[in-house]
Amino acid sequence: MRADLKRTMLEVCDRKIAAKGPSVGLSFYAFFANRNDDPERLMEAAEWWIRTHKLDHFEKATKIRALVAALGDEVQQP
């Protein structure tokens, strides 16, 4: 996963958890604007979400945050 995507995912999860509490759910679309301006990045997130982790459409932000944080430094640089 690209470092910028990982960073965005962590920031969005943190924001959602702070605003709505630890039970808030989200989908991988939460990490993108309402228009498809970066299809490669969207597909990277979708593949990580669906193929790699076989997650449901909506998952708890705390779960997603933990999965992304566990990636550590094993991210691909753009």
C-alpha cells in the first residue's frame, strides 16, 4: 500500500472515531472524494479491502485503523 493512502486511511479513521465514537462504520469509499479523480488509488484501496482482507462493505473504523496501523513500514512508496 502506498504511504499516502495509508496516511489518508489512518487520518480518516481517526477523524470518524473522534466525531462519532468507536462504533462508527465506514467503507473504503470514505477515503476518497465523491468523484473518481484517482482510479488507481481507489482500486488499490478496494483490492486491499475486498481481496486481501475480505471485509464487508461497512466495517468499524477501529478495525480498519488497526489493520492499516499493523502494516507498519511495509508500505510501497509512490
